[in-house]
Amino acid sequence: MAGELPRLKRISAKSKPEVAPEEILYTDTDRSGDTLDPDLSSWWWYDSGFRPKGRNWPLIWAYIIEGGGSTKTTSATSMAVIAALDGYPGVVFDLDSNMSATTVLGYDETALKGKKTAIDLLYGRATLDEVALPARYRVGDGDDPEEDFEPIENLRVVPGSPAMADADRAIAEDADRNDWFAEILHSYKGDEAVFYLDFPASYGRMPSSVLRMLDEEDSVIPSIKADPKAVKLVKRLTDELERVRDKNRGSRSVPGRPTLKRLILTGTQPLTWPEQVAARRGTAAAEAMYSSVLLPYIRYSADAEKIYEDAVPLPILLPNSVASVDYREVTRCMWIVPYLNECGCDYCPEPGAPV
């Protein structure tokens, strides 16, 4: 099953495997060449519908790092689309005022006129089902939802809004708004497997109000470019996560345990010499400091930024690009590796081992 995630038995799940170039064919094998064919029924999330500790909301993958242009949106939307096309339903929350994830998943400000957005969730003016829209991608030049867009099966998007720039102030002025994300989770009744959270490039009251709802089973996943300056930003993130944990330690109302589980390094192996130097130094720094959480690298793709102009996610726009191939590997690792630690099979990695 080249290019696919482990299969869940879901009604109406539709697989759309993509074939990578021959020289970099993606396969479900480990580094020794042995086929990975795990028994899904032995994993806790197989029988619990992806609900850790019996809670009613799904896994949360939080893409957050301080600094613009870090590739958070590319990673979040790519992994969400790959999982959705293989039958794992999810919701992408665009919590950024620049609306990048919203754009990639088929909606601009014109298309959102009259519709609810993430800011309405924060103010409690709408429910998740009233805000979340079917994810889609552009296939035409017009704005006809039937002719110019194709739906992305199993995926919804909570559209962002320029008004999210004032989210921190809104929470500061009304302490009750600090519980806005908790209210969404506790009232959730859907069957999605993952909530993908695309954050703004800063830390403040709004990100904190969301991060405090993460438990150890959830994942904080910074996505950064292979550059020494970007690697240094990860330390600020770990400090922020520790601050959130300290503030919520002992709380009975929120989990308060956001954990940096995985790190995505993008833009490795660029073609030009100056970028190669920065990428090599950044990769070496990441390996030295964060080897235990590094996911397979996302190689450089010169066309990756077209996702914003074309309003098409990378795995659909350029399914055979090296970056798309690498994101499929990263997504597979996110599903398999965290849940094999106790199964006793031959494929369980040792703590800190590369995946």
C-alpha cells in the first residue's frame, strides 16, 4: 500500500494513493527494508475512536512557533489533506489573522462573506458545526463553488479572519473568553480523528487558551525551516509550553499539559549554494538539540509557495514533488510511531531512535 496510512475501517472512507517518482518511491517499510504491517486492533485509538482517556474530542496536533514564514501552514494543511484522503477525517482550525490555511483550503475573504469564522467561535457566537466549512481546492478561475472548486473528502476548515488579530485583547477584556476552546471541545460530538491547529506567529492569550487544553497524547509540532535562526526559536516554544504547564499545574478543569512531541524540519537539500550552507547548519543544529523528536525531513520544493496563489494544498497541487513525498512519510510516522511503544512488536523504535 505505497503512500497510504494504516487503514481504519470507516464508512465512506476513500483512499486516493499517490504514486511518487520511481527514484523516491514511498513505501510502508522501515529503514531495514522490512514491511510495516502493524495490528491496528492492539492500539488504544483503534477501539476508542481516537479519543485519549475516553474524552469526547479527538487528537490535537498544534502547529505553533514564533516567527513568520516558518512553514506551519504548509505542514498543517499537507498532513491534514494526506490523512483525510486516506480516510482519516479532520478539522483544520485557522487561528491566524492572515488566513493562510483558509486560503490553501479554498476560501478567500470574498467567499467568506456572510459566513462565520474562527472569531465567532472565540466570542461564542456560533458552534463548531456552524463555522466549519468543507475543505476544497480551486480547479477553475471563477468563484462558482460547483464548477471552480473540488471538495476534499473527510476534511473541514474553520476559516480564519483578520479579526483574529484582536483575539488576545478580546480574552484580556473578558476573562470568560479564556474558556472558548474548552467549550468547543467539551461540546464536540463529531467523529473526526484529528484537530489540526494552525497558530499565528506569536505567543499570547489566545494561543495559551488553546494550548492549555492539550494533554500528553496530543502533539505540539513546530514546523521550521532548516536554518540556524529558525532552530533557535524552538527553545522559546519549549519555554512557553513550560509556562502553560506551570500555570495550569494541578488544575482540574483543563489538562494543561502541552508537549512538544515532534519537530518538522523543512526546506532541506536546497539547490543554491547559499541556501545549502544555511540548511546544512540548521539541520546539524536541529539534530544536535532535538534528535529525539525530529520527523523525517521535508526536502526543499521551489514550487511549494504556489499553494497560496493557486489555493490548492501541496499534496494535490504537486503530488509527486519531493516535499509531498516527504509529507506522506511524516504523516505515516505521526500515526504509527507514537502508538507502538507498548505493543511489543519488532517495529517499535527505541526511545530517541530515528524514525
